Amino acid sequence: MKAKENFKKLLEQMSASVIEMVELTYKGLMENDAHYLNRALNKEHIIDDLEKEITAGIIQIAKDLSSAERKELMLFEQIAENIERMGDELRSLIERIELKIAEKLYFSDIGIDQYIEVFSKMQGSVKLVEKFLSERKSEILDAILKNGEDNKKLIEEYRALHLERLTKGICDPRASNMYFDMLDFTGNIARHCTNIARIHKEK
């Protein structure tokens, strides 16, 4: 089915745009440069448009397909929805980073190191999703699930450690809630990657 191949290409474009968005967000954070963040937000518009194109395309042809074919197309829609939500979470993350830059809020060195580790784990999940959508190998799904679980544990650990630093006066209380939000948004992105892996495992 020609439409099926087109949807696959659109999903690959969505995942590639998320990767670009992640990379630009990281540069904006590390360099305290809103220019990168603005470019990242432009990528989110592309992700939204691609998701709408997939949804509209599926609605247009679904009524003429068999139940098995419709089920496969619904899988594409679920993947597109999760990728679009990654863009939403990245937008929320970017908003926090913009505020951090504007208000000149600073994290402790250890807090930064731990956040970078969480961010890198999330980035790994996003890249694995892109790899799976291109290669369609089942072992990649296992890697996504493992990476997501590792990231979840890291976030739980680093939330507790940050709270401990806060109570000891090591961290700026004004930046504390922002740090927790950034951990959560980053974890949510990885969780949507995990959702994509589970959808394929359960199909």
C-alpha cells in the first residue's frame, strides 16, 4: 500500500525533527542562548504539521480498508501522537530554560551534571526510536524499554538528591521548582519513546 509507505516516511521525518529539537534545546541550555531555543520551537511546528498530515491521511483512507489494515494505520497514528507529545514536552522544557536564562537562575555544578546525564539518556531513547522507525528491528524496542527504565530510575534518584541539596542550602530555592520541572519534562519525553516501543510489542 502506497499510503502505508508514505506514513512511514512522515513518521521518520517527525522523529528526525524531534532529534533536531532535542539538540537545539541542549545547546540553548548549555550556552544560555535563546537563539537555539527559538530554532527548536520552529521544529515543533514542523512536528505538529506532520502529525496533522498523518491523521488527516488516515481518516481519508481508513473507511475503504479492511479491519486489519485499519489496525495497522491506527498504530501509525499512535506513534505520531507520541512523537507529537515529545514536541509538546520539549516546548515546556524550553519555556523553563528561557525563564532560567531571563532570570539568571543557576543550578549547582552537581545538579547540572546530573541533569545532563538524564537529558543524555532521554536523547538516547529518541535516537533509538528514530533507528527503529528506519530499521524496524525488534531488538531496538528492547533497548528503548531498558533505556527508559534506566532514565526513570535516574530521575527518581536525582530528584531525591536535589531535594537533599535544597534542604542543606546548597541550591537556590528559586531555581528548585524549575529543576524539578526540567527533570519531569525530560522524563516524559523518554516515556513517550517507551510508549512507542510498548505499542509495537503489544500489536
